[in-house]
Amino acid sequence: MTVNAPAQTKRKKHPFLRSLRQQRELWLLCIPIIVWVAIFCYYPMYGLLMAFVNYTPGKEIWQCDFVGLKYFSKFVLGKEFPRLLRNTLAMSGLGMTIGFVCPIFFAFMLNELGNLKVKKVVQTASYLPHFISWVVAGAMVTQLLATDGIVNDFLMNAGLIDARVSFLQKGEWYWGLYTVVNIWKGLGWSSIIYLSAMSGVDEELYQAGSIDGLGRLGLAVHITLPTIVPTIVLLWIMGVGNILSAGFDQHLIIGNSLTQKYWDVIDTYSYRYGVQEGYYSMGTAVSLMKSLVGFVLVLITNAIARKASDVALF
Amino acid sequence: MFKKTLALIMALALCLGCVSAMAETNAFGWDVPEETLKISLFFNSGEFSTGEEQEVGMAAMHDYILEHFNVEYDIMTTDGDADEQLNLLLASNTYPDIIVGASTINRQKFVDQGRAQDLTDYLPAMENLNHRMGDMIGLYADENGRTYYLPQYFSNLMDLPDYSAHIRYDEWQEIGSPAIETPEDYFNALNAVYELHPTTAAGEQRYTLGMYSQGLPEYISGYWGLQRGWKVNDDDTLTYWTHTDEGKKMAKYFNDWWRTGTMDPDSFTNTWNDLRTKISQERVIGMIGGWWIGYNAGHEIWSLTDEDWYEEKRFIQVGFKDEDAENAYVTLKNNAGGSWIIVTDKCENVEGVLSWIDFILSDKGIALVNWGMPNEVKSYKNPDETVCIWELNEDGTWKFNDTAKQQLVTETWDYNEEGVFGANTGVYAIMQYQGRFDDGVHCLWGNQMWYSENKWKGIMFENMDGTIFDGTALLFESLTMDEDVTFAKTAVTDAWKQYYPQAVMADSDEAFEAAWAALQEAVEDAGIDVYAAYRTENYQYNLKLMAD
Amino acid sequence: MRKAFYIKQTPAGRAFDAVNAVVIALLMFLMIYPFWNMMVLSFNDGTDALLGRLYFWPRMWTLSNYEYVFKNSKLLHGALISVLRVTVGTTSGVVCNALLGYIVSCRHFYGRRFMRLLFIVTMYFGGGLIPTYLLMLRLGFMNSFWVYIIPGLFSCYYMLLASSYIQNIPDALFESARIDGASELKTFVRIVLPLAMPMLACIAVYIGVGHWNSWFDVSLYSKNGTWDTLQIILYRLLNQANAKADITNQQQLYQSMRTIQPETVRAATTVVVVVPIVFIYPFFQRYFVGGITLGAVKG
């Protein structure tokens, strides 16, 4: 919550200087932090300049030929860009809606489990997929959905289909498949945040609500939900900033050349044409572009959130 | 008088000093230097992995080389992406003396920035190098005749194929051991097997053909007379397979096959691991790919897991040629290499380093860094026993160990134990000559010798004879690719990977024609003219270079 | 386990409980089965595993995969380094991020928005691998333990998570502490840390697992092997040259594909990495899974 510090001042002294004096302990604490972030985060940002020159490792950035916006325009004006953008937005869109909501639902469902031991076991089990690398997880998925795989066997035996379906070759289904697999992998892990937020709810609030006549659903909606709304808004705004990132490893494993039209996203393209060939400039240009777009989106969404509710990033 | 004696004594002392300073030559034929020669290198092979027995072997090899040669290796490897690591080393100026295995692009970075040393003047002294390479050594010089890099591996075994088609020996015998000389023969043979055994013993559906890597059209088009996907026209220009009749014929052949419904439906989405599983489950009757896939996925597994395994239950390689094709250029060997060795500006003893490299190109040098340490080596599995791969005598004569040879020839060699000899990670073999020794028998790979004594290798060579050609002029990249060409190359690969499967999987003739046209359009959009222009220019340049 | 005595049980509630149980059971199967499959593979012979079709139980039981993993002489050392890294890294990370989160939640603090913005920018803009690598070199972090800790002390993401939780702590508590003359640091330690436990436990889990799993920075900065963690050793054990696209010489490809079958070893290493986490996790879990539930069933 960002309530502005009261700006009344009787004297002409700037509120900043006043704060330096009055809140000097906080400022003192900030100093090492600011030094840290300057060294580890801001100093390396000179690397972003790579996007504007024809960079070769071994030469300093200022020694390389300046090319201006060449790599940006090459990428954005390239033939593939509309398709890449479409795929990226489609998959991250699905992730920001369905994929975003699922861990929340799961947290609520978990919260409703009666038995504490069961709850703990379920919660522990739910994050196991997070630890299986994409190489392994992807291989499992491809084996399951192969034309002669188990899923097809089951569907044939159950008489639900006449001919085997090559799931992995159907580009139109790729986005759905990707979303489902992503949810499966991240559900338990992401729900940890919501669970921890939920456990901060004061029990008295539940009691009061129950007395007021709220049933279980009512309690969940009117007591639990508002408590985690700040967390939800926070995570969602941060997610919006990453809207141009829509997976990478998953596509290389679950996707194949037949579905490439649907899974090729900005990152995979940039990797194939940039990094893999050793063209750092192209990769940096794409990354800078994503950063700018993401950051601007965050600023906008943040402003909206601040006006609409109390919750915002800053 | 006194002065004369002094002078005489000094001269004598000098002579004696010379004699003792004269390097002792060891059994390998290497002049052991006074001062330890440091070989500090970066091994550009990513995801470097070592099992325990390999680590033990590598450490033993390091000490062995230090003790017997007074040469000390200092090896840097990387667990992640090697190119990325090399670029980091370059950007931070912390790279070592030698880079082993740099890609062409990365090599050029060093050369262009003056970080690669000029080796030209040292080359004539390298006897073994010149002996092995002959005139090819001229290929690595730039326009001014200066040489800044050398190939990491060069030359090839011209009787060892790279790619082949496969069929199971026992099943082939069952259908009457027909001759397979054309693509149609291969199709008919596999179908004949399918008639007899449409399902596995476990009742699962079998496929007549399985593929991986999107069908490898660039390589397989060799059966129809194209060279690595290029048609070499009479005027020495190149046309890409998508725009040739031969390429279309190949696609039609597979399309007809696809429409019979007996091909693996996941042929174009299979990775090698997927196909391997299917092969090992005996669900695939034939496949086209590397010469070894039938080994790796077939009898090497069955001999260990199948109680009723018999020797004939294995894949053999078959070669064939389309009737219209002049030659089946299935295996094109690039003898001039594709990855590079650079001696960087950090190296202070270029002559020493090159003399060591020259040594490891001699017979005994190759034996040492590719087969491993000679004479008895402690086994890893059974520490009380010793194993041996080759024997070296004091007087310099050597021979391959008989027991090891038998194991290799009868294919009972334990590959999981070879690490202990110290060589199978490849880090010590800076430069590899991949051809045959002068004696015509030995080479650097233990399992590619004495073909005549192994029945199966014999069959392979008989069948694949006539499919192996020297493609150095076509494949060797002597002109550097610029950004636009690299871009076009990636785009063209992207294009055929998406559109070629559509053509093969078309369900009618009209659909096939449409898909083929779409493939051509996609490849054109991707910039095939840019890429083809480069390859043509490179090819013609090589022809000229090699003619001199 | 307290019973929520004030919740009335309704038929709708019971029906919901039943459906909930079924859905969760299904989810459980989907979550656990792949890992179970990993365990099955890890206890199965490598060559036999290539034949596929391993579902619920090993077909050819063997301990050779685990032997292969544990026989590695460097494993113990690596495990110790990993434990050290996780302990130091998690503690420092949690404390730092909590402190930062507190600072940016202080309503009266003038520099609040500035600090937030300062960090949020870093979440989206970064210089890339080369400048970071050069920086670490210059700071002398090559082959040093501190390269694991110091660059990871603060993170915008955790700062925001921590602050969103801390903001919910009633102002009254802070006011009274301030009136009592407590310094900010003391307030932080005495009030914030205990009350924000659930979120801090969550952050601890995320940071801890991050440290436990990371291998890329180890591969870059631990060149002489002294600070190798468990993950990198397992990663090395695991890596075989899986069909590299640039090896066109098939014999070389054949050579590199020859040795130990990676499937089952990969399974064993996955198990070895995950099992410690599963055992330690309950210590953190009790902070955020527990307490009351809305169902009236005895625990």
C-alpha cells in the first residue's frame, strides 16, 4: 500500500532533507543496499549497449562498429515477427489468465482439506513436478502423447476414437498443451506463496465472519480472498512485465518442426538466429526490447492498479 | 700455453655440456626437453562429462605424460555451452595458450583480432604433420599464405561409411537374402519382412520404416545422386535439393511409402532417443541414418537383455542407388576438418607446442592419446587386475594388445571400462589424424581396425562400397560466412524442417504437388539464393585451391 | 489441529468436500506418478531401461545407478559445499530481503518509492552474461565461495513479496515500538521477523531451493573445483554428448554415445537432488500450512 508521506512542512526545508535527518537510520540502512544494487545490477547494464553495435567478444563495446537500430529493425521488421509475437502473446496470455488462476484455486482447495497431515503431504507432493527438469518432463509428455503411446491406446480401447491421433503434430492444440503442462509443473510450487499469505489470516476474523452468518464459501470469498488480494495483484503486475517471455525449454522438447508455426516465440527465435551463431548483438537487442516493453507495461498496469485499488508495486 | 690449455678445457667442457644437454629420446621417439613443456589448453567441447573411471584415467595419463615426456597438460573444460564459455574467456582476456576445437566463427574472432599466432614458419619443421596432411596443408593458409589455425581433425577412413540404410540380418535371410540395389528393392525387402512379421512377439504393431531428425533429407538424397543435399551441375554451380528433380523423386518415394500406412507415424517428430526405444523394442523393421544406429539400438542392447539372443539377430547396413543417379553420394567425407586449433597470443613457446602436436601425429603419438597409456594399466572394476590396450617396448617397437584386439573384433570390448586408459575423453588428443596409419591397418579408433576379421564389418564394407566419396571441396568452408549467409542458412533449415514433412505426409498426389511447391516457396523466401551463392563460391574456390 | 467449531456443516459443504477430495486425489496422482517413475527408473538396469515400458515397478532391479553416483569421490565434498551454500545463502538472503521489504513498507519513509523503483528497474533490465562475468572477475570472485552469496543477497521479487506481507502488519505495533524509542533495526528484529514468519518461510524455501539447484554459476566461477557443489558434480556425471548437431562424423558420434546409459543415471541424480528437499521441507512448511481450516473435520 502506498500512502504518500504527509508533505506538510511549516518550514521551507525540502521534505527530502527533513527525512534524511528524521529517518536517518533508515537511510543509513539503505546505503549499503544502494551500493550493492549499483555494483551488481546497474553497473553491468552497460552491456545493453551491445545492442547498438556490431559486438564481438574480445573487443570492447566502444571499439565495435556502431550500427544503431539495425538489429532492432531487422528483428521487428522481419517476416517472422508477427507470427512470433502472436505465439508469444497467446501463450503468455494463457499463462497470465488460466495459468495464473490455477495455483490460487489449488491453494483454496488445499486450505479446505480437513486433515492437517493429509494437507501437508498433498502440499509436499504437489511441488514434486517442479523438480523434474524440462528434459525429463518433456520426454514424458512426448512419450505419453505419441501416436502409439498410452493415451492413444487408452482412447482406442475405450472406443472414443477410431484412428490414432498424433497429438504432438497438431499445431492448433499446441498452445493448450503447453499451458496444461506448464500448469502441471508449476502448480504446487506457485501455490506456496498463496498458502503462506493465507496462513496470515487472523482466526478471529473467521469467527467474526461466521457469527455474521457467512458459510464456508462466504468466509473464503470475504475473508481469505481479500487477504491474499495484494499478493495476487503484485504477482500479476510482475507477470505482465514478463509478457514477452513465453517459455523456452518446453518448446524445444515438446515442440517439433511440424508444430513450429505455433511454438516459435521471441526467445526461441532469438536463440536460433542470434546466440547460437554467436551474434550477441542480436540477442541483446531482442532482450532490451523485451525489457522496455515489459517495463512500460508494468508502469501502466501499476498506475491503473493504484487508482483502482490500494495495491500497487510502487 | 696456459691460454691454449684453458681454451681446450673450456671447449671440452662445452662439448660435455652439450652432450648432457642433448635431449634424451625416449621409447616413443620424443626428445624429452630439459624444461617442462606446458600445454595449457581449452577443450571446446561442451557439457564435458566424466565418469569416475574416466577421471582416474585422465589423472593417470596426466602423470604419465609428465613423467615420460616432461610435458605438463593443463586442461580447461566446461560443463555448460562451450562456445559461450569461449566467448567469455575471449571477452575477459583470460583464455589459455591453446584453443582446441573452436568453431569457425569463434576461430575467426581470434584471428581477426590478432590473437592467433602465425604458425607458417614453424610448419615445415613438423614432419609428421606434413606427412599425414600432404598438400592439404595449403588449405589453411589465408590470401597472404600465412597460416593461423590448424584443423582439430583431418583425413578420414575412406572405407567407413557415415550413413546407411539398415535391415535385420536374420529377417533378410528369411525373405531369401534378396539383392538390394535400388530404393525400390529396399522398399520391397522391408515390406516382405512386414508380411511375415507384422507384429512383435509381444503383439505390438511394427513399422516398415522409422526415421529421426526429420528424415535427414540432405544426407539421404545422396542415394538419389545429390551431394549432401546439393546437385553439382556441370558448370560447377550448386542447386539445393528442393529445386531438383532428384530431391523431388526422393520425396515422392517416401510419400508413396507413407501412404501405405506402414511407416512410423511419428517419423518426423522422433528424436534419436524415441527411435532408439522403438528399435530396441523390435517395432522398427528398417531405418536410414548413421551407420551405427542399428548397433546402438539393436544388438548392443539385445545381447545384454535378451536371453534367447543369437548372433544373427542384428542389423546390417545396406547401400543402394537410384537408377538415374550417377553415384550414391551417401557418405561425403570432409578431409580438411570443421573445427579448429588455435595457438593464442598467450603462448610463449609456440615452437615447443607445435613440436608436441607433431609428435602426437606420429604412430606412437596417436596410439598414446587415442588408445591410451601403453602396457599394464590398473583396472578400475577390479583393482587387483591390470588391463592393457597396446604394448610398447624399450626399443620403440609396439603392437596392439592381442586380448584387447580379440575383444574388439568379437565385439566383447567393455566400453564402460576404457576410461581407465586415459584417452577416451579426447582431451589429450589435440589434433587427430583420422585416417589409416601407413601400415594400412591401424587407426585411432580401436573398433575400426581388422575389418576382415569381423564378419559383420565385412558385410558393411561390402554393402556400402560405392557410397563413400571425398567431398572436401564441397564441404570444407574456406570462405567465411558473413551474417547474411548465416542467417539465410538457419532460415533455410527452418523452412525445410517445417515443409518437407508436409510433402512426405501428403495423402494424395495433388496434395504432394502442392506441398512440394510450398516447400520450394518457403525455401526461396528463406533466402536459398544467398546461401547457395555462398556454397557455390566456396566450392569453386576450393576446387581452385586444391588444384594447385 | 483445531476444529473449526463455529463452522456449520451443510450438505453442500459435504458434497464439496467429497469433490475436493477426488480432484485432489487425481492431481496427486498426476504430480507424484512422474516422480515415482523416476524412482523406478533409477532402480532399473540402464540397458534394460532402453527397452522402455517401465511404469510402476523396476523390471531389472539394480543399485548400479546409485553406485555410479555415490562412488564418485568428490560427491561428499560437493554435498558439504552445497549444504554450506544453502545455509549461508538462505539465511543471508532471507534476512536481506526481509530488511529491504521492511524498509520499503515503512509508510513514513520518504525514500520508499525511490527504493522500490530502483529495484523494480533491475527486475526487467540486465546487462547480460558478459558484463556480469567480467564484473565477477574484477571483484575477485573467481574460485571463491562468496560468488554464490553476495550477488544473490537482494532480489526485487522477494522484496516485493516480503513487503506485501509486512504491509499487513497493523501499524499500531510499529507505532508503539517507535514510541518506546526502539530503533528501526530493533523493530525489524523484534516485530517484523516473528510476525512475517509465513512469508519468510516461503521465501526461504524459494531461495534455498534456488541455491540447492543452481549449477550454471558454479560452472562459470568454480573453475578449479574447490567450490563445486553437489549439483555440478551430478550434472557432470550425467552429461553425455547427446547427439550434437555439429558432429557430422558419425564415428565420433558413435564413440560419444557409447558409454553409460544416461536415462537411469539421470533418474538417480534427480532422486538424489530431490530427496533431501523433501525431508527438510516440513520444517518450513509448518509455518504456512497449518492452523485452522474451514472444514469441520477432526485432524
